[in-house]
Amino acid sequence: MRVNMEYTHLEASRFTKPSGKVNVHNNSNISHISRSDEVITISFTFTSTYNPSVGEIKIDGNIMLSDVDENVEQDVREWEEGDGKTIPSELARKVHNTIISNCIVEATLLSREILLPPPTPTPRVKAPDENSVDKEPVDKRYRDTQDYIR
């Protein structure tokens, strides 16, 4: 199966300057599925909502699936024959994982541009405990270096 993704709309808004603890909720929505020739197109919206309400990031786009296997074809047929709102769980899992893994990177870049916290937790390196047996010496050149993000 080949998967192509395109963004059709990118929107990043900062309402106020963030201060204190800010939580971010990420969500993906599938709005439409269509089929033409050998390509299945899935329209989606990804949002990162900040709480307290300091900003929002919204990404609209399409995922195009081609060379799909019979399982995906069956899932799309079930969706077409059903109410058009309920997506079979295996297809939904694959599509939502694709949306989130791609859009979270784009949302992180957009958040940096408008000075909002990234929509994912920033990984931190934990220094070994002083009482640790296998403690490695800290290079003195980096002892007073602050974390740097643009």
C-alpha cells in the first residue's frame, strides 16, 4: 500500500502569551472518504488545542491510499455500505496513526513560529544520580549551559 499525504490548510493562532502550566490536547478527525480510480482519498482535520486557551493549531489535509490490499478495500466497502460515519476500527487505527505521526511534526514547527509550547512533551535527558554506582563525570564545559530552543 502506498500512502501520500497533502496539507490543504494550515492555521496557527496564539491568543495570549502562555504562562504557567499549559496542557495540549491533540485530536484527529476523519471528515470524508472517497474513491476514484485506484485511489482512496481520506480527508482529515488535526487540531492541537491549548488549555488554558492560549492558542490553537489546525491542519486540514488528505491522505491518498493506492495499491491497497483486500483488507483496506473491504473496510472502505463497509464504510460506503454503512452510514458513512462509522469507519471500521482497523482502517481508523491506521489512518489516525498516520495523521497524528505526520501532523504532530508540522504542528511542532508551527508552534515554534508563533511562540507556543510544542504540542508534545519535550524529551529531557536525566543526569545520573550522585549516589549512582556507574556515574560518569559531567564535562565541565556544559555544566552551566542552559537548554536552548530558538
